Amino acid sequence: MNLTEFNQSDRCEHFSCSERSVSSAVYILLYVCSAAVVLLTVCGNLLVIISVFQFKQLHTPTNMLVLSLAVSDFLVGSFVMPLTFIWTIESCWIIGRGFCISFLVISGFIITSSVYNVALIAVDRYLALSNPFLYTSTISWRAVCIVIYSNWSLSLLYNTVVFCFNESFSNSVMCPGECYFFVNEVWSVIDLIYVFIFPLSVIIILYTRIFVIAKKHATAIRELNNHTRPNAQKKITSHSMKSERKAAKVLGILVSVFLLCLLPYYIYSLLGNVIALQMETLPKLLIIIHLNSTINPFIYALFYPWFRRCIQLIITLQIFQPDSALINVFL
């Protein structure tokens, strides 16, 4: 993740790794809570990965995108979150400059791919709902795999370009105990647009369209049922309204979580050279971004009844039985 360069000449004069000011009990509690969040992130996304890999019924284009999102979020929980929590609790980067650069490159790469996986899921669901016949005839498993591969490749290419071709990186001063990457104002705006504004716009626009289309479908079905079966009018109307409210709730959660997790960092990034902001705030904002990876499995998986069925099969070790891949998870 990147920061706009500001006042580098006198940063090191004021920067020092602060001594731990909390009691040992609080210190241990922070690490325990951090470990719990990491474990929840890793296990939640691992359950999604195992489910999609194991059961053949789930080998669909849409679930391939869900799998890609789960993999990126699993990598966040496995490699990025632990170091970020240590950085935050210690109030200092204690692992060394060389590993800091690797951490920043990997973190940016994984988070970028995760954000675009969310956007791709929005595109997939919009295409499936707006033109289901065209979707089933053109969107194949192979095509989705190519899109997923392209997403990961472009995310890696983008972050490599940012880190290798940003002039302010070679001229920046990293004090002992720091782990920051400074970019000029042009790259800061590019990063804001590419990683936040563009995918967020895609998500909001498409999910708004999805809700509008779903509402029209529900209205048409309700009117048809009211015309053909007037005695069931109240029951059908109530069911349709309930479905519409549920759709609105799910879409609102999707967009709100994404926005709340990424918006604080980009506000901080934009205002870093306008007002005096403490750089020690950055790890805390990165944790907020990473929490999106913790929440994603519950949003994209727990809303599906098949996922609850898969969890039951995995926990009870039924996946190790012969022909377990053919088990019907849609019961």
C-alpha cells in the first residue's frame, strides 16, 4: 500500500519506535485477539476453497469467481494480516527493511486482486440476471478462468510498476523501524482511481442495476400470480416484498462493507500531504482493509444454503468418503 511523500527530510528526527505503554495482560490480549481474527479469516476462506474444489456441483463460473476471492482473502489472512497486527501492536516495524519491501509488494498485490474479485463477481451476477440465456451460452468455465488469471496478472503487473517505476521510492528515506512506501502525487491519484474509485463504481452501479432488475422480476411475478391465483394474493405479495427487502439488505451490506473498509485508508492517503497526520496510523488503517477479507466469506458464502451444507460435510469428515465429490449440497 502506498503513501504520498511528505516532509521526508525531518521525519527521522522525530521518529522512534515507541516503548510499549500497555500492561503485559493487555499486550497478550491484543495478540490473542489478533490471532483469533487471523484464524477466523484463514478458516472462513479455507472452507470456501475446500467446498468449491471438493464438490462437482459447485464447479460453475460464478463459484470460480467466489473461489478466486476466497484464495486472495486466504492469502491476506495467512501472510499479510499477521505482520500488520505485529506492526500495529509493537508500534514499530521490527522485521527489517528488506522484508518490509516484500511485505508491501505482496500486500498491494493481494489486496488489489481481492478488490477486483469483488468487482468481477458483481459483473458476473449482473450478466447472469440481465440476460440469462446469453450468459449460459457464452460464459463458460474456461472463459471465467481466463478472466481470473488476467485479474491476478494485472494486479501483479500494476503493483510491480508502482514499486519499480516510481521515482520517489528510490529517493525516499525509510527510518529504522518504519515500513512505508512513498509515492508522488500522480501515482497517488492513479492508485486511488485504480484500486478504489473504479472497482467501487463498478460494484455500486451493477448492484444497483441488479436490484432494479430483481425488483422488476418480483413485481412481474407478483402481478402474474395475483391475476391467476387471486386467493393467494396476500401470501404472494408478502413473499415478494420479503424477497425484495432481503435483496436490498444483502446488496447494501456488500457495498457498505467494501466502502467502509477501504475508504479510511484512501482519505488518509489523500490528506497525508495536506494536514499533519501521524504515520503510525497507517497500520491501523491497513487492518481495516484486511478485515474486508475476514468478512467476505460470511457475505459471499454464508448467504448461500449450500455453504452451510458444505461446512457440515467438511466438519463431519464426510468429504473423505468415496464419491464424496458427487454429494448433493443443495438439499
